[in-house]
Amino acid sequence: MMKTLQVALDERSYPIYIGDDLLSRPELLTSHIRGKEVLVVTNETVAPLYLQKLLDGLTNYRCEAVILPDGEEFKNLTVLNEIFDKTLASQFSRHVTMIALGGGVIGDMTGFAAACYQRGVPFIQIPTTLLSQVDSSVGGKTAVNHALGKNMIGAFYQPQCVIADTATLNTLDDRQLSSGLAEVIKYGLINDVAFFVWLEENISALRNRDQDILAEAIERSCRDKADIVAQDELEQGVRALLNLGHTFGHAIETGMGYGTVLHGEGVAIGMVMAAELSSAMDWIQVEDVERIKKLLLAAGLPISPPEVLSSEQFMNLMSVDKKVQNGKIRLILLKAIGQAIISDDYSPDKLAALLT
């Protein structure tokens, strides 16, 4: 049974379709393709599994595909150029629709390429990982990484639609599934305590890939994100709450080398660090921190930062962050489970102690 949510952004509004085997329903896709030209962007892992099935539903279009290497370490300007090379070599016009078939890296890179090619062409998200289905495919954030900072080069650019086919999760490995669960847990922590409790009760079923439970988790996550994006599309305020754990997590990803620590793993560690700093500020109880750790461990996620990063490295990497204002790192912290805040009103000494 398919669920449809709406990201309400006036003339840029679009639907999110969530359901099993949606790749077998090409009408969902074709109803959002404006012209007759299509470029599918995917990677070496996803292409053998789902590319041909997608192309089989696009017989009335002039289609080309570009297959990129798989991994966060390839989310850079050099590899991005491969998308432009293929688009230009195919002589595609500004009426081409780019389709992102893959996880968060593919979605981010395709969206950024679409925002840039001939100053903007339509694109469609078909996320194939849990993390991309619940987070990165929704909301229009597109970017590539730089050696000095993650997602620092990009644009806000909304897709025409998001098609989350839950059947693609059957081929996802356990580590990637757990990585996606970090972003699911994030929604419970920032503004949905009832969802957090539901996750505590259903985490084993999620890890065991119960299809009904997975579909509900995806729907609730997308609904929470769509509501926040509708309030603050360009992250001028409340949308920053979606970055809970990300300032710490991005520092870990960058410092360890892209791809060494998965994005969700970095976010999980970062959420624990945010909770510990919140506890040190007497905003939440120690018992709340332990409850958060217990759920993340049950999801198969790490909760401690790598020892190889020094406190000085941590601070330097965290300073290269989109939330830095006037030289002060703004963090997403917790006043309670289900109540996150954007704050620079924390003790620098307690932050330093956390990083030591």
C-alpha cells in the first residue's frame, strides 16, 4: 500500500511516494518528467540491481545513464564533473530531467548538478538507502564535500518528487541500514517524543527489516521532516534542528577521511555528544543520556568518538560548519527527549571537556 506525503512549498511543492516495489510503477515517475530527455545518475553498486528496471519504464524517452563510483569519498567536485561530461556529451537541453537513483551521495550530487546545469533543470529523487529515504532525499539540500569540510559547496534545490521504494532496502547491508536508523532516531529526539518511544519498542523489528514497521518509520520520519522544511526551506531558523548531532558527526567524518565513518554513524556519535553536553549544562538528566545511548546501541550504532581525533582537531573541524555565526559554533542541543534547541549559550569549558 502506497503512502503519499506532500512537501508544502507553494509553487515548489512536491509529493513523496512511499511503498513497496514502486519501481514497477513507472507512471509515478513519468508524471513528473517534463520533457523527453532523461539522465539517470547512479553508482556501481545500485546500477546492477535497479538501473535496467528503471529504464524499462522509460521507453518513450531519450535516456542516458552515468554510473559513478560508490562511496562518500567520491562526493566531490571532480566526480561531479562526470555528470556534466555525460550531460554535455549527450547534448541534453535545459528540458532534461535528471534522476538520482541511489543513496544520499547520489541524491546530493545529482541535485547539485541539476541546480547548476544550464542554471537549473528538473530532477527526481529515487532513494535506495534508508538514510536517503528518511532524510537526504527530502528538503532540497544538495552539495559536495571539500577536503576541509563536509557539504560546504552546494545549493538548495527542490526535486519534482521523491519515490521511496521500500523494496530497495532488501539489498541494503546491515551497516547501511543501521546508519539510516540514526537519522530516524534523530526525528524522535528533536521534536517527536512519541516517535522516540515507538522506536524503543520497535527497534528490533526495524533491524530485522519488518516491512510494515520500516514503512511506518519512513513515513513518520518524512512527515516530521516535511513539516519542518515547509516552515523553513532555506534553514534560516527551525530547520537547523534537523542537524542534531551533525556538527560533531561531520567533524568525525572529515577528520577520519570520508567513507571511513558512515554518515549515520557520525550522526549517532554526535547525538550522544550533544546529549552529554546538554546533561553537563543540566538541561537533561543523565538517565536521558543513557536512554539515548541504549536505543542507538540497539540500532547497531557506535556511541563514542574515535580516540585518534584530538580535541584541537575536533574544534578546528567543527569551526568549518554552516551553523557558525560571528565565530561562535551554534549547536543543536536538548532540553528534553523530543525538544531540541539551537544554542550558542553553552559553556565553552564544558564543550572543551567533552572533546578531551
